[in-house]
Amino acid sequence: MFLKFRKKKKKKEKPVAQTLIDFPTERFEINGDVLTLRLATVSDIPGLVAIQEAVYNGYAPWVARDFYHELTTEKDRLYLVVSKRDQVVAFIALVRREQVPDLHIANLAVLPVWQGQKVGSYLINTAKAVAWEIGLPKLSLEARRSNTGALALYDRLGFHVEDVIENYYVDNKEDAISMVENLEG
Ligand SMILES: CC(C)(COP(=O)(O)OP(=O)(O)OC[C@H]1O[C@@H](n2cnc3c(N)ncnc32)[C@H](O)[C@@H]1OP(=O)(O)O)[C@@H](O)C(=O)NCCC(=O)NCCS
């Protein structure tokens, strides 16, 4: 067969590395819209970058390369996305930290048009359920001192301030507020 007629092989998507748990796809409703919560795949990466650009004024702290590495190489991760049809509208990045031990929320963002409708709360509550299921005693995260809305949300969901890490964020030397939620009674 002539080379030009040879069928182009479809590029196979690289599978995500082994995730923390076998997370089953869920559907939930927000103000009449049915959303899907599922494991992230490599195809979601442009959507993950776009959400960050939308929430951080055009700047994505984690670029496509970072997400690709996280999804395909790192173990002890659980990346979940919320989608409405084909559009990714929110995500949460979870990391199991063996030494602490805890489940760390490394990244969380909701597209601006979906904010304030409890999608973030749903993701955090899902993270709590995951931590329980895999036997981790606490959930943790860091937020910028200036991110008062997010800090208030975490406080309402049961987190408390554990530490202040001075000059933590490299872009503007802002302090990080480190929060934890103990899950054991
Ligand atoms: C913080 C964030 C994940 C919360 O998700 P969400 O779906 O808007 O949160 P919920 O609807 O469950 O909860 C709403 C609460 O979140 C807080 N919040 C923070 N930023 C908010 C925003 N831009 N719009 C609405 N609520 C916001 C408020 O405390 C709000 O409480 P209220 O409804 O009583 O005003 C989301 O606002 C977001 O993506 N922000 C930009 C990225 C970010 O800051 N990520 C967290 C880094 S630590």
C-alpha cells in the first residue's frame, strides 16, 4: 500500500497513573443542572488550565506540563473533575501524604460562573469521604491570607488554622494560612 493511503493511527491517550481509589463516576444536581463528578484524564488538561486562567486573572499557577506529570506519573494522587456535558467546570487535586499522614488538597478551583453554588463544598466534602475511606485521619490545605472568601468557606466546613507560613507564595511573597480538619472523633 502506498504510504499516503496508510491509515493514520489514532494517538492513544496516556493512562492516568494509579489513583488513590477506584473512584466511581457520580452525578449530582446544582440548581437544576446535572453535573458529573469523575476521575480526571489527560484530555481534561486544557480545561484544568482554562479554569485556573479564569479564576486567577489569566495566570495558571499549574501549566499543562505540571498536570500531565501529576496525572501520568505521580502515584498517591486523586484528581477529580466536575463537568457539565463536555465542559470541565471545576476540579480538585488530592495528594496522600504518607508521612503526615493526611489527605492534602493541593489545588481546587471552580469556574467563576459556577462559583457560589456549592460546587466547591461538594468537592471538599467528597475529599473528606475519600480520606475516611482510605483511613487518613485528616484533611489539609493552604490558602493565601488574602483569599478571605475561601478561608471563610473552609472554616464553615470544619477546618481550623494550624499554622501561618510566611512568604509562602513566590509570586508576591504572600503568607499561606495552613488549615486542617481532623476526621477522627
Ligand atoms: C474557593 C472556591 C473553590 C469555592 O468554590 P465555590 O463553589 O464558589 O464554593 P461554595 O459555593 O461551595 O461556597 C461558597 C462560599 O465560598 C466562598 N467563596 C470564595 N470565593 C468565592 C467566590 N468568588 N464566589 C462565591 N463564593 C466564594 C464564600 O465564603 C462563599 O460563601 P457564601 O456563599 O456564604 O458567600 C471558588 O470560589 C474558587 O474557585 N475560587 C478561586 C480559586 C481559589 O481561590 N481556590 C482555592 C485556593 S485555596
